[in-house]
Amino acid sequence: MLGILELLRHYPRVLYIDIDVHHGDAVETAFLTTDRVMTASFHQYSPSAGFFPQTGSLSEVGGGKGHKFAVNFPLNKGIDDASYKGIFEPVIEEIMARFCPSVIVLQCG
């Protein structure tokens, strides 16, 4: 989060991509109401199984000026590489085309 805040001092738009197994809930929450940061989280989602943090559903999209600037892709446990790639690439291409980030932050775990 601190890195993104510093980047916002120099760039108008930051795209934060989180690809580890857990929802990027803390960063999403920190920037939930701004249109200068878009968060995209690809994560395992099974709230009924109690998988931490039990957030990150498709319906969580930001609020206020940040409405539709939080993008969540809940995935089933055990997704294979080809399936992940088939989801990730077109989603990121669309985000890049629509949001036009100045800089990208990638969280890998």
C-alpha cells in the first residue's frame, strides 16, 4: 500500500494486480473509493469452506468514485495453468484498454 501511495505522487493511475491464492482485501479496501487505483485480484474463493479471508466475490466492485475500480476473480481450488491463463490474459487486456494505467504493481504472494 505504501508503494502505491508513493507511486500516486508521480503517476495519475496505478493498476494493482494480485495473483496469490488469497484475495487482496487490504489493498482493495485502502483504495476502494478512488478512481486512480484499480485493483484486480485473482484468488481462491470458497467462503462456505471458511477459506481466508472469505472476501473477493464478483459483486465487490468498489464504491463512490472507485465504483467498478475493484475487479475480483474468485477461482475454484485446483485451477490448472491453462485455465488460469485463459481467464487472466483477456481480463488484464480489457483492464489495460479501459483503465490505461501509468504504472502496474504486481503482487505474487
